[in-house]
Amino acid sequence: MKQFKIQISEQEIDDLNQRLSKTRWPGATINEGWKKGAPTDYLKKLVDHWQHKFDWKKQEALLNEYPQFITEIDGQDIHFLHVRSGDPNATPLMLIHGWPGSFADFVNVIEPLTNSPSGEANGPGSFHLVIPSIPGFGFSTPVKEKGWNMFRIAAAFTTLMEQLGYAKFAVHGGDMGAGITGIMSAISAHKLIGTHVNTDFYSVAGLGMFPSDTSFLSDEEKAGLERMKEYKKTGTAYLEIQSTRPQTVAYSLSDSPVAQLAWMVEKYKEWTDADKELPEDAMDIDQILTNVSLYWFNKIGASSAEALYENMSMAFHWGGDGSAQDSGQWTPPKVPSAMTVFGKNADRSLFQKLLSFTGEPDHYIFHEKGGHFPAMEVPELFVKDLREFFGPSRS
């Protein structure tokens, strides 16, 4: 295990800016807003901000304020942040990102989670945070061999916590991180204080867990289900491409920063709070560009696509028709669990019915504010949920 510091060279930054200045934009197209992807006029403004207003070195310094390390587990370099609370009795908590994300997703919640709330007698405690980069993401690169699917990642992350001296710990995940969290609850149940995951309309729809028998749904719920089916049909091309042809898309994402930006910002628009018009209305524009920059500098567009390819190729049943559950399906040991759903009230009952097919969590939370990226969109709610579930009584 060795200390790590982010050090992107001026040469790499200059190369990025030169590529941005020489962008070859598409010709005139019929403007239909975001229906066909990121609009050219919007993307030109965002590229201008990235090139002329965004300060990578400032963001790099911010990330480097937190202790970072790289360790080798199962032959793979694993990058992680390890931020210990001043409270020796703090609860160890691992935070796992997803796609299109990174360890930088959690930068706004590090301080509030590692520090106890002031002025609260017998209030919830603080956390020792471990924030790893999934192999193929962040600085957990390069991936040295095939087979780094979520089972292997879950085992490696459990080993990481053991290496850090945490015999018992809590874990949170969103997106791909939620899948890893779920697997950890199966393979490392005796080590876990509990698990917390977040989900939303697009995560649920993307799983495609649509029952063939909809007689148990109300008319309003059936309408919501149809919207989910439409998204599954028209909004998951990114997943189909990355999980079946990662090498083909790798060239554009590694050669064009604007391609990488468009690939990610489309999802920042679609998956954030529906009440927000633009991605930067939902979260800080510089935090968005910090993530995009990490993908660009480390060529994560290519390696993360490969990671999705590995995971979609796993021989594991993730769902399907929830009306026909296999009675012989293996059931993992019980671990205290919580789920936060971000969505709009019209879909609240539909979420609960569809998610019940994956098992009922011990603690269910619903928020109308926020979306797929809660640590960036609504950090105060994110921190509150974790504190309530993983407080002193749980630990």
C-alpha cells in the first residue's frame, strides 16, 4: 500500500485545450432539444467553459486534500481515498461510485460525514470513509486481465477494508456501486454493519424488470411502467454499445474530449432531478467537468466501457420478469439494508411494487428532490440518510 497524489502534467492539460479548440463540430441538424442527445449549441457553451473557465489544477488540489492510496489486491491496482474521522469510535463506511462517475462524486460529503453534527446531544456519529475507484475507473487502471466483474470487485473491496483494519463496516453504492454493494452483502455478510443503496426511475427502468402480469398495478402505475419501457427502448443505447462493442466506442472517447463530454453529459441531463432544466442546474458545473476531466486524462471512457462489458457478460441472473421468481434461487444471508429512491410522487407506489421483486429493504426512503447522483445533487439529504441508517445504534 502506497500513498498517491494526482499529478496531471501541464502538457496533458495543454493537449486537452488544443483538442477542444480544434473541435470538428457536426453540420447543421434538425434541432429537437435533448431528444437525440446533447444539443450542439449547449455543448459548444459547455466546451467553452471547460476550455476557458474551468481550472483543473484547482480541482486537482481539492481532491489532493484527502489522503489517497494505491494497493494491489488480486493482482490489480486499487486506488482509494481513506479519510479518517477525528472520532476514534466513528463507523467505517465504504462509498462506491458507478458510471458515469468516480470517487470525485463524493467530495461534497466527505467533510460532513467525517465530522459529527455540532450541537447534537447523543446525535448520530461520524464515519471513517473509504472511497475506492472501481477497476477501470479513476486511478484503478490499467485493468491487468479479464474477469474483473462485480463479484471479483466485491471480494477485492472486502479485502481492502480488511487491509485497513476494519473487521466490521458499512457500505453504500449507487448505479454499478449498488450492484457491488448487493454482492458484498452476499459474500461478506458477517463483516457488514449494513448496506445502503440509492436508485431512481432510470436505474429501475434500465434493469428491465417488467412484470408480464400488470393486474396488480393501478392505471397511473401502468402509465409509469409504460414510460419505463419506453426509456428501456430509447434511452439505454449507451449501455448496449459499451457492453457489447467497448473497443469500437473506445477510440472516439479516447481521441476526442468533446465525444467524452457529450457521452457523459447526456446522462447528467437525463438522470438528474426532472425539475432541473440543465445538468448545471442540478449540480455544480465544475464538479461535472472534474469527473469528465478524470475520464479524459485517464482514458476511462475506454476502460469503463470494458468494465461494463465484463459485468454485462456475467453468468448471473439480475432480474427479468419479476412475476416468475425462481423458487430455487439462492438467497444470501440477511444483512440490514436500506434503500433511498429519488423520483416524483406520481411514481412512488410503482417504485415500491417493482423494487419488491428484488427483496424488501429494512429501511425504505423516498425523496422527490434529487436523482441518480445524490452525493452531487442533494448532498445534505445523502448525508442525512446515511446518518439515520448507519448511526450509533446500528454500529
